[in-house]
Amino acid sequence: MTGLTRGSVRPNQWLRNLNAKIASIPMILTALVIFVGGTAWTVVYSFTNSKLLPRLKFVGLDQYERLWEAPRWIISIQNLAVFGFFSLIFSLVIGFVLAALMDQKIRFENTFRTIMLYPFALSFIVTGLVWQWLLNPQYGIQSIVRSLGWESFSFDPLYDSDIVIYGILIAALWQGTGLVMCLMLAGLRGIDEDIWKAARVDGIPMWKTYVLIIIPMMRGVIITTLVIIASGIVKVYDLVVAQTSGGPGIASEVPAKYVYDYMFLAQNLGQGFAASTMMLLTVAIIIVPWAYLEFGGGRKRG
Amino acid sequence: MDNLASKSALKRHEAEDTRIKAGPRGSKPRSALSRRNIIVYGTLILVAVYYLLPLYVMIVTSLKGMPEIRVGNIFAPPLEITFEPWVKAWAEACTGLNCDGLSRGFWNSVRITVPSVLISIAVASVNGYALANWRFKGADLFFTILIIGAFIPYQVMIYPIVIVLREMGVYGTLTGLVIVHTIFGMPILTLLFRNYFAGLPEELFKAARVDGAGFWTIYLKIMLPMSLPIFVVAMILQVTGIWNDFLFGVVFTRPEYYPMTVQLNNIVNSVQGVKEYNVNMAATILTGLVPLTVYFVSGRLFVRGIAAGAVKG
Amino acid sequence: MKLRSLVGALAATVALPLGVAGATDLEVTHWWTSGGEAAAVAELAKAFDATGNKWVDGAIAGSGGTARPIMISRITGGDPMGATQFNHGRQAEELVEAGLMRDLSEVAEREKWREIVKPSSLLDSCTIEGKIYCAPVNIHSWQWLWLSNAAFKQAGVEVPKNWDEFVAAAPALEKAGIIPLALGGQPWQASGAFDVLMVAIAGKDVFEQVFAKKDAEVAAGPEIAKVFKAADDARRLSKGSNVQDWNQATNLVITGKAGGQIMGDWAQGEFQVAGQKAGEDYTCLPGLGVNEVISTGGDAFYFPLIEDEEKSKAQEVLASTLLKPETQVAFNLKKGSLPVRGDVDLAAANDCMKKGLDILAKGNVIQGTDQLLSPDSQKQKEDLFSEFFANPSMTPEDAQKRFAEIIADAD
């Protein structure tokens, strides 16, 4: 090992930056060409009346006016807010608790981990169907509980416009918490054992050690998890299609579904692009200031 | 190199040893039926039931014949077990004219997944390492753009990417598809690695620098072995995402490269005609087997804590 | 035993052989993937292979959202397939206008499509600025009410002969614990059911004024108000269906848990698979038994412009093969749809299909909404009706107002 990279014994600024820059070329290209370029392209075409094919026939803000007049879009936004809020909180809490339990040097860790993670491996097109069955009042959980003698039991979230989004939440957590647990577990495994020892010596109770010492140390992993969950929430689509197709009526529609449906089913690219631009704008407004503070400010390793 | 870093690593390793010997992170050694154990295992088993219930329904359904499914009790075990749906899903279900089930696309999926997973993880981990430990001016801007990119619905990007790939001359090739998977895996993976590397004990990195190790040496000899759990997470993400990807696989390649999910989609997503739920369930489980195997096998790497890996470097 | 065959199958098929090219290969993409559909496609392929060419199958299930972006990307990405299915009508309009599709007028002229294709509106849908761009292959109609004879027997009422009788019989069904009308939750089902009600109740002329001429005044007028009243009834009767897929809804009818379902002729396949017989176990009422009119939507093949001369020739051969009488009979019997030419004999058709053929022969046809409205307007209509059918607090009057707005904006 000592014979390697003699040149960088006392690395000067240029060499050090060179390697890092080479390593970052794919990122820079992706960011500029695909994300900036592609997004600019989309935004430009959202001001056109492109239907099946992108065409530069500008119509001003027409697509946006129509978007905000559509009852379906408004409901989609509201649903996303509710779904996003609960999904974020429950995923984080459940994921962390499970990871903490898994970190107790338990037996069969691998088996438990795979059980919690397997839903993530399965296509939602079909597992959505299974959840649709489970939550169906005629032959799912409700009928089982009723057949056990609890006649008045009622549980049909997918068929009640007011609570349908929670029915989708149940399946979303089923699919997603396993991954959150794994992320958290990876974070916990990255924490120095000495910390635990010290806490034990000081007689700090375990829950306090988690809340006051461990969680703050897992900041990086938690932020990663947050971004993964949040981007998943914004893009949520398959889940809704497989379980309710946006129903009953339009009660469980979500923005991403609006975008896809209008791009490909309605063949109205302009409308789909306008909707996706609004989604992206919202995300950017929330993320940019936060990202700037998080990544831009002088953090510990400058 | 060998001095400081490995010393601290060694210390850590000892800690790891005592941790394993000492048992749980709590204080006292436990008996098999301690209150703690009951709470821990009780909760885990309860949670496992919630996770397994849909799988139970899927397996039971996949073992029934269609007449039995029509009767309607989804929880009832099959009266007469049949493996027909499984055989059909794997080898007989028709995709248009080709009646060879999921098997048709299996090797294509492997050919797509292996290079895409390896390249995307390699690119993103090096990139995340550069961002965490070797920051340069301007990097944060690109990184912020990348993170916002994680929120863009894929489908919106289809047409611009078709244009880019067409101009690069790789539209319809396997290379093009690997590039697309690398691009869309990049935001989350880079973030994952960047934050993980940034959270590692700084002394290790500094010690290596003092010992004269450079960019690549530190990455390969120190960072890599210390980050096995996070590599497993990255692998879980990518194997799942790429193996289950359907849209990119068909939009950016031609039929000779179509992955297994095309057949899966054709089996489960028929618009008109009879839906064979048992075959659907069998096909879904079959398709999921590869990621599941990866989870189970690679999951063992989770057991290694941070210190156990470092001593290997 | 069965386990062994599973293992055998695994072993036999892991190595995948790729077909070796013979004559001119033509890749054909389509979304016919279920059992009956695939069998029908096999007939097309057989007929095409018999001409000395080779049909390379590129099936992608799931029409709109799934198959279409793939087809469009392939065509615009410069790697087009030899031929592709679309619901004929307005879906491929722009690809044609962009000059990406092949003009079939010559073939059509030579094979006298104008004379043989019945109803002629099918070919009109393929025609853009006087040139023919697609080959229609079948007719699917929407206007059917499927009834469970067992359900009505259980409720102690006669099997209805038309929509009004059906509505009148509903209370008896409800009393017997049967859902009168099964309706799946997917948006297109509600929207389609409304169109069916419209033809049945307001008649062919009003239907054409609204959807063909896009007359918003008619759409806001008293005739359509009547249709919305009927839709209001349907909404009430369909309460408690609690299923998503159309065939889950059909299954409710098959098992006698629901009295009836408004669905296209493809529902027939479900009854057949369940071993039920038309007339004995179930009853079909075209045009809801009120107005025996059927719509003539369906599928067609389009041919992207390809520079390769041999492929272009093969495209022509395929186009002409698709409309050959033998192909039409073989294909449509398997598909359960009606042929696009009136001069073929479908002796093997079942009762309900025969009813359809009779109506077709009488010329009581309308164009499907796929042909008349742009996919954009169709989608807006779906959004409206899925909301209307699911939300009892939305009055028919409000819904009609929004419907009229969609028609006014339609193109």
C-alpha cells in the first residue's frame, strides 16, 4: 500500500481537485444535460398545445389555466399533502423502531430483515390487487372479522371517498418501510460501539441514548431516508393505479397520475408537462433553500 | 498508512468483539424469556405477520384453480393444490404469439441488471466519496440539481431522453439502457454514499491522508470495506429498481433485449379477456425471486459493523 | 408429478432460443395478450407467414398508458416497428400528420377496401386528407346490458327486456340482497356506461350531435338531461359494487351477486369461460333493449414509414392480408369481435354475436367515441363520470353543466 500514489503524498490543490472532478463528471453531465436540459425542455413545451408529439405551437398560459380549473388536479394536490404527511412520519418512525429492534443482536436477523423487505421486491401491479382484495369489504379483512362474530365491524377504506387515501397509505407503508428499516439499520451499524459503552457507563437509559445521542449522529442517513421517502411520495403512481385507479371517482387521484394520464392516455403532452412543471416548481421551492443550507454551507469536511 | 488508521481500526475491532460477546446493547445478559425478549420478538413477529399476510394470500391464490378463485374466499387454503399456474407463468403464458412465459426474458433481465447495477453503484459511490471527502467548488450546485432530479417523475423525461440517446447514437441498444439506469439511479445513490461517507469517523480518513494515501487508494482500501451495509442498501435499491423496471426496458431498447417484466406486464396487465389471478400471483412471485435472493444473500454483509470492515483495509 | 413438470419446464426454457430470420421479418406491436386475444393474433400471424414473410411479434400489454409511449418513442426515436396496433380513430392522427406513417391508399385501391369495408365509417376513421393510413381489423361494440338470469329468478321477477324494466326490477333485487348494477371503479367504465345510456335513451341523432358535431347546446339541453337522470338511476343501482376491474364486475353478474352490467361485447368471453350459455344463464340486451344500435369502434393497424424497400413491400402484404375474408373470419371468431367486412360468413358465432351481426347488417350503427373525440376530451369525460358515479352528492344538473363545457371545448 505504501508504494501507491507517491505523487499525492503532499497533494496540492490542483491534483486533489482533479481526481474528485474526474469522479464527478458523470454527475455533472447528468445534472446539466438530463435534469437541467430535460426540465427546461419540458417547461418550454408546457407552454405549447403539444398533443401526441411535442410541437412548438405556443399557447401561453392556457395549459396552466386549464390545470388549475380541473377539479381532479385540486383533489390530487390535497391527497398528496395528506398522503405525504402521514407517509413521511409513519415511515420514519416505524422504520427507525424496527431498525432499533433489529439491532438488538437478535437471532434470525436475516430472516426478519428479508420478511420486512420482500414487499419492496414485488411489482405493485399485482400486490396492489392483493391489497385491494384484503381491504375489500366483501371478501377481505372486514368479512373475516365479521365472520368471527363481530357483526358491526366496518373496514372498507378503499370504497369510502373520505378515507380512501389512508387505505393506500396502509399498502404504501407495507411496501416501503422495509427499505427505511434497512437504511436506518445501516446507519446504526455505522455508529461506533464506544458511544454505546460510554452511555452505558454513564447510566443513560437506552431510549435516551437513542433520542439524544444516536439519532443526531445518524443525521446523514436520516436525511438520505427523508429524500428517498419524499421523492417516492411525490412520484407515487403505481400504488394508486393498482389499488383504486384513483377512485372511488377521483377521490384518490395523485399529481403524478395526472401527469401520466394526460401525457399518455389523453395524449395531451402540454397539459401533462404543465402539471409536471407545477410539481417540480413546488419541490424546488421546498428543497432549494434546504439543500443550500445542507450541502452548500461550510460543513465539517470542507 | 498502516499506523494510525489501523490502530484506531483495531481498537474498534476489539470493541466489536466485546459487543458481540456482550450480547445486546442493553445492560444485562438476558434469559430466553426475559421481558425484553418478549417485547422485542413479540413486536417483530407481529410485524412479520403484517408483512406476510399479503404474501400468504398470493401464494394461496397461486396454488388454486380459477373456478376455486371465482368462489371468492381469498384466505381459504386451496382445496386442491395445483402447480399449473406456476408452470404457466414461467413457461407457457403467452406474450402475444410467444408462449414461453417469463422464461423468455429472464436472461435479458440478467444482462440488463448486472451491468446497470454495477456501473451505477460504482459511479455513484465514487461520486459520493468525492463529494463527502474531496469537495471542490461548484460541486454543491450540481449536487443540489441532482437531488431535485430525484423528484422528477420518470415518464416526463422519456421524450427528452429519446432525443439525447438518438443523438448519441445509442438509442435501442443495451448501452443506452445502462446509461439511462445509471442516470436515474444517480441522485439517490450519490446522496446515500455522500451522507454515509460524511458520517464516518474522520480520523480514519485523516490518518490515511497522513500516511500518504491518495484519492483512489483511500476509496478502495478504507472507505469501501467500511461501508458494506450501505453498499448492501444501494444494491437493494438498484437491483430492485432495475430488475423490476419495465418502462425503460421497453422504451429504450428493442424487442431482442426486452426484460422479463415485459412478459410479467403482459401476463398481468391484459386489458381485455379473462384475468387469471393465480397465474398473475405466481408470475409476480417468480419475478420477485431474484431481488429476494439478492436481499437474503447480501443481507449477511449487514452483520459486519463499521469496525469489523476497517481492519480488513 | 406436477412438480416435476415444473422443474422440467424450468430447465427447458431457461436457455432461450431466438428465432432465426427467414424471409422479410416484420415486427408487429400490439396489446393483445390475454388468452383469446393471443389466439386471435396467432391467426393474423399465420396468415401473414403463409405469404412467405415472417411476423415478429412485439406484444406489450396495457393499451394507453403502457403501450403507447413505447410505440411513439420507437417511431420518433428512429427505430420504428413494421406495423402497430391502435384503436382506430384519433389516437394516431398526429403521427400521420408528422409524416411518420405510411400511406396505404394504393393497397386500399387495389383491394377495393372502399367497397368491402362495412360500415364505411371504419375506413373514414383511417382517412386523413383523402389518404388511407390504417387497416381496420375488427369491430367492438359497447352497447350491451348483460343480465344474470339466476339473480332475477332469486329476486322473483322476470328477466327484464329493456332498461326501464331493469330499473323497475331493481327494488326486488335489492330486497334479495343483490346489487342491481355492477360497475367497476376504473374511470373508463363509468364514462362508457354513460355513452351507452345516451344512445339508448336520447337516440342516435342526439348522440351524433353531441359527439360528432360537438354541439354544446344539445349537450346542455333537455334530451341530455334525461340521460343524466338515467345515469343518476344507474349510479344509485350500482352502489355497493366495490370492485375495480371490469371483469370483477362481470364476475358479480356471473355469480348472481349482481343483476346486470353495462359493458362491451368483450364481456362475453367471461361468461363463456365460466361455462354459461346465452339465453339460459345470462341474457344480453344490445342497446339496453331500448334502441338497438351498436357502436363500431375497434382496432386497426398502422404502418410506420420505413426506408427499407423489402420491409415496405412486406407492410403492403400484411395490410392486404389483414382484410382477406379468411383472415377476418378466423381472427374475429377467436377475438369475439365482429368482422369489418359484411360479406363474410360467421356461422360459428354465438347468440349474442349473432344479434350484433344482425344489427350491423341493418346498418343501425354509430361511430364509437374513440373515433369521434380526441383522447384528451375522452379523458376529461372519464374524469367527470368517474366522479359522478362515485359521488352521490354531485347532482345530475351540475354534472351536465360540466359535461357541456367539455363538449364545448372538445376538438
